[in-house]
Amino acid sequence: MCGIVAATARREVSEILLEGLRRLEYRGYDSAGMALMDNESRLQLHKQLGKVSRLEAAQALTPIHGCVGIAHTRWATHGEPSSANAHPHVSSERVAIVHNGIIENHDSLREELIADGYEFGSATDTEVIVHLLHRELDQGAQSLLAALQATVDKLQGASAIAAVDTGHPEEVVAAREGSPLVVGVGIGENFLASDQLALRQVTDRFVYLEEGDLVRITPGSIEILDADGSAVERKTSHITSALESVELGEFDHYMIKEIYEQPRALAETFAAAGGHEVPDTVFGDRAAEIFDQVRAVQIVACGTSYHAGMVARYWLEELAGIPCQVEIASEFRYRKRVHHAGTLLVTVSQSGETADTLAALRDATHDAFVGSLVIANVDNSSLVRESDLAFLTRAGTEIGVASTKAFTTQLVAFLMLTIALGRRGEMDAKTSARLVDALHDLPDIVEETLALDEAIEKMSERFIQKHHALFLGRGAHYPIAMEGALKLKEISYIHAEAYAAGELKHGPLALVDDDMPVVAVAPGDDLMEKLRSNVEEVRSRGGEMYVFADRDAGFAESSRVHVLPMPGCPDVLAPIIYTIGLQLLSYHVAVQKGTDVDKPRNLAKSVTVE
């Protein structure tokens, strides 16, 4: 989850590295640092506890300069956030490295290195890498790249590593094993980063490293070795789309900016279909061949993406008549499974790099599934490259850690998949046309929902002093209640739980009092009357209810029941529409509590470690 950026050029690169870190800060913001090679081939170092802004301040106060350097923004795993544990780590003032991942055998390696006379100044697993690299060089490795290769061979676990050495002053070497790494190709300069976003200000050409790759970059060359140590050529991708703005503009936070970008993101996601049908080809060239074999669907995801999969299960089974299982990736990987013939494996990930989801795909035996489909927001990500089929959600860059537009565009993707699979099963042409029409109408209904922002902000004031909250939903809105609870606890730090509303009497009702607001998702569907009963159960026991209800459903305000009238919409769109209402609620609660909305404590955007 940490962010890496590196550069080797004929010009000074400190600002390039800092800008790269600013763009990567969504990956971690516990500490930041950079190491530069000066004109006399000496390492110059800045490390700071906290966000990248503190590193910028240190650089402004005592500048360091160089044409070759590495930089890092950290999400702590081993060792608390501190300046000592911040990257880069240095060995003997000669070698410096930055690292994203977890070294599982670091304890035994540390003992071995201490026995060899190396001293450790941090509690990180990463520091063993820099001392191993130094030892390889000290023992006569033929090149910096050869030394890194020998070092990586001793490591167990996920790694993306970038390193510099005073003995090779124009080089940066790197290795990818389980964590993403991309090469930025320039003219007389080359770069490395965890994400292409970090480098879009300096290049639009990228080489995506494969598993096990090692790379050596200089200002004028790129050398790549595969896992077997053989020289290889990797495709250079030219990013033709305009550089997306990472500026806030009129907004105070990225989260609210991204909430308001949803009408466009949803429209562009559906626009991939190109008209009034959903062709198989939007999922990949082999989609028709694979979809014809599908008799069941297995969805695997984490966090918010898991909630999207749970909604999809209702759609696939109800509308398409296709059995569907949904599982958290970290659980799916570690249990014995009974395989069903004709099952399509669907992975979901905003970044396309989620470690557990990627591992689940890689662990899936080929003969257990008819094919694999990924729904992701980032082209050329690992999941996209390694799946048989891919659907890109076109949400655009999402900076806020709490996912908003990425989630709702995933739901659109799943509804399109339901249509594509449904026409092979129980879905008739009339139903398919109705769903397509609904998707065309979706951006306008979202705009109506965003117009409720002020009313939701006023409602949020009642949550500021609360420490707990309960979210209720039925049917496809139970996962939406889960998503609402997740958003609230992610950014406001209020403990929140979600329950299927019918389970209220089976335990959660014991918690209800005036200190636990209860939020209910109540669209005007067949389960409305059941939900009314749940509302009365809460009210009669002194609880405070906040109901997001269809404005035409006749849900009236009363004592201890506060109603937010939501726009009317087709039932199939309600999970998306009500999600946006809950996003706004969690955002405004967090703002009024004064939390860091875009960078909530202990969290990072892209989870690339297990």
C-alpha cells in the first residue's frame, strides 16, 4: 500500500519525486522520504513522519538535489509510523531502497545480518533488504541489478523494490514480486512508480512490469529481466487520454468532488455499450465464447467491491436466473471449495491490484472455471492483464480513500453483466430493454439525488456526538446498508454496523437506545411494509430513526422518525441512488467532526499487501 517513485535523468529530479509522492499519497501517509544522488555521487536524504507536506517543508528548508533519486510514502505494516521507520532505508551510506510489500521471513534474515555485523536502526521488515543488497555488492556482485536479483531470491512475500547505489550513480534498479510497479519512459530520462498517476506530469508512455521482473533504468536505457533472469521486452503503452485533474477546484475534499462526478462517471461507464443494448464485446473479445458456457457466477472481492458483488448476486439470480456466490477474497483463498460446472469467476477491484483478490485469481485452478472476468477502474492493472475478460468502469481517477464513484460504476458494470448473461437464460427482450432504458436515465436521477445535499448535511448534524450507528436494509439494499455503515466508520470513526432488517429482532435490537441512531434504506419496493414494521420496532424502544425513503412511498415523519424523501426510480437503480445518499451522509458527518476525510487514519486507497 505504500507508494514508490524513482527517477534517473539529466536534470534535477527532487520536484518530480515530490509531485509523484503527492499523487501517490492515497496509498499511505504515515511518513514520507526521498534519497537523491548528488553531483559527487553521495546520498542525500530527507525523511519525515506524517504526510508528504512535511517532507516538502523539510526540502524547502534544507534542499537536497540530484539527477537520480528514489522516494516513498508509507502505510505502516512492520514498525510504527516514525521518522526512523520511514523509507528510504540506507546501508553504510552507500545503498538506499524503498519498498512496498511485506517480507515474511524478515526475522530470520535480520538475525543472519546481525551475525554478519549489520546494525539495524528501524523496526521495519524493509531494512533487511537494504543490508542484503549491500552485502551482495560488498561480496563482489557483477552489477547492481545482479545484486538485487540475488537479494530478491532470499525474500519471501510481496515486494516492489527500488534501489540506488553510490557505486552506480546513474542507475535505479527495481524488482516486482506481488506489488505493482510501472516504468515511465521519457526522452533522456526514465522513471519508476507504483502507479502511472505518479508520473503523468512527466510522461505518457509506460511499461508495466510483470510478476518476477527486474529492471535497470538510466537516463538513456531500460533493461528488463524476467523471473528466470532472461532479458525481455515488455510492451510500451501510450496513454492517449487527457491528464485527469487531481486538483480540488471548487470542492473542499476529493471525496465530495468524486461524489459529484458520479453522473458523468456512470454515463461514461454505460456509454461503453454504445447504444440501446449491451454487446458481449464490452467485456472482451472472448466474452461470447465464455458467456455461452456460464451456468453460475462466483464473485470475489474485498471491502466496498465486495458490497458491489453482493448487490450483483440479487440481480443475477432474480433477473438473469443465474446462481451466484459472493465471497471475500481473503476467505475464498484459504478454504476448500466445491466447484460447480460452468462457473464464471468474477473479480472486482477499483485499483486492479488488490492483493487478496489478485491472489484469489492466481490460485483459481484453470479447470474449475469457464473463464475469469475482472471489473476494475485501472487499465493495464494486474487483474486486468491476468484475467480472460475485463470491464473498465471509467470512473476516472479516485483519490479519496473512501470509494464513491468507483463503487457505483461497479454496480453499473454488474447490471450490464446481468443483461449480457440474462439474455442467454431467463431474461426476455422486454426486461432487457427496460434495464437498458433505466441505465440511460440513471445520470439524471443521480443529479436529483445530489440536489438533496443540503438536506442530508442538516440531517448529519444529529450524528456528530454519537459513537455508534446501526444501518438496516432488505434485499439488494442490505449490502447498501453495509456500504453506508462502512463509509461512516471509515471517515468519521463512528462505530457502525449493518444488518438485514429482518434480523433486527435477533439481537441488534438490544443495542438500540437514544445514543445509537438507526439508518434505514427504504425504497418503494415489495419489502417496504416489512421495513415499516422494523422502523416501529426501533421507535417503540426509544431509538432514533433516519429513513432514506422513496418520496412516493408515503413514509411520513413522526416522533423519533426522520425521513429524507429520495427521488423515485426504477427498482433496479435504487441501490445506486440510495448509496449516493449514504455517501453524502457519511461525508458531512466526517466534515463536522473534523476528521481527515480524504486520508482517514490507518487506511490507504489501494491494498496491495495481504
